[in-house]
Amino acid sequence: MSAEALLQQLEWTVIRRLDGLLQGDYRTLFRGSGLELADLREYQAHDDVRHIDWNVTARMQTPFVREHQEDREITAWFLLDLSGSMDFGSTGLSKREAMLRYVGVMAKLLMKRGNRIGAFILNPAEPEGFKFIPARMHRRHLLHLLHAIETATVTQQTHQTRLTDWLRKANGLLKRRSSVFVVSDFMGEFNWTTELSALSERHETVAVRLLDYAEIDLPNVGLVLLQDPETAEQLLLDTANDKFRARYAQTVEKREAQLATAFAHAGVDALELSTDDDLASALMRFSELRKRKVWRA
């Protein structure tokens, strides 16, 4: 399916269900960077320390932060992981295709209010490992971004996903406070937490974790030959072996706990999006969580 056809499909099946839910005419689910002071409140965990009002803090003997009137226009950046593992899918839809649909929906919603979108893509097939797409507006730019995701070359060489280098590079490139969506399956080592935390301190950051439930709940299909798309390592697994399945489940449970802890330490909200999820329902669930967080603040 071409990027144009996909966007038309998403506009009919998803956009109209979400319009007005994820953002309104005057307030969004993401904090703005306006200059007009709106309120003062006590400091909370993960607040930006640059927003502390030191005069009020000195008088009240407890930290207070300034809240500003939100700007209606924001710049949204999509940090997209197109490493080898993103082409896996057991349901007919790969994680890359799930990413394509998510970006199409979110970008369309953001651009309807005049916001600009851009992307910084992690792709080992690129000469430097990264591809930068400047933030712009209009439908043609969105089609260009979707086409870049859809047609990105998958490297045939063995490689390790460089999430840390990718996030560090993004931290250096994104100067103005923005909304940032980090879209990845977050496979590999947990050495990216510090860089993700640094990103969330400067920008309103959401981690969008793409997954396939076959990676979480290993199906019982007998002997299976699997190959790691990034290292080319091959393993013959007996998925019918109860002891092996128990060990695999323990490993997955441990990793899931580590991932949740990493997101919490980085101070980011996380949206899980599986290859068999209904995109509209997943986004609506996440929007409700974001709204409750904004209201509590």
C-alpha cells in the first residue's frame, strides 16, 4: 500500500474517531512553552527544575514551580527506530507497519492545528546510521515522511541497535522545546535510560513501544529455527518443551519489569502498541492516561 493510500485509509478509519480527543482548540495533552504565567504549584517528581520559582520557594520554604499558558503551536519530532528487529511480525503486520500507521495518525492530528512535524530515524543502512527529516507542515511533507519509513532499506549486515547513540544525537539536534515521540521496540541492553531522561527533561517526551505478542508469549509450534535479524545468530528452539517455555517466560517477565523501571526513571509516559492492536483504541486509552496526568498536575 502506498503512503497516499495508507493516509486516506487512516483518515477514514482512525482520524475521525480521535479528532477532538487527543487535542482541543486551545489546550493539548502536552505542555506548551509559552511565556504567559498561568499558575504556581508545589514541585512534583519529574518537573523541570528550570521552572522553579526561587522567590516563592524561599518564602514558602518548599519548592514551587511556575506553570505557563500553553502555546497552541508546537513542533513534534518522531524518533523512529528502523533497525532490523522492526520488520518482525507474527500477525501479518510487522512492527514497522504498525509504526507507519501510528506516525500517520499522530502526525495528521498534530498538523491539523498548524503544528510542524519532523523525524530523526535510526537506520543502520544509512551511511552514518541516521536520517534527519526537518520539521515542516502540509500533507506533502507527511507523505514524504511516511514514504521514508515504508521504503527504508533494511541492512543485510550484522549490527547492534544503537539506541544510546541515537538518543544522544537527538539531544544535540533538538534545540527548541518540543513534543517528542520515541518509537522503538527498545530491544537490546538498557544503556539508553540516561539519554532518554535527558531528552524528557528538555522536551515533552512519550515512549511508544512497539511489540509483537509472539515475543512476549511464545507460541507452542514445535521446533522452530529463529534468526536474529541484527546479529544473524540462528537458534533451533523446541517451543513444545515445558521447561524451555517456563525459562523463556521468566526471562520475559524480568525484562518487562526492567523496561517499566527504565521508563519510570527516565520520567516518560509509555504507550504500548502491538502489531495486533486496534490503533484507535490504543491511542484513546493512552489519551485518557495523559488527561488524568494533566489534571492531577
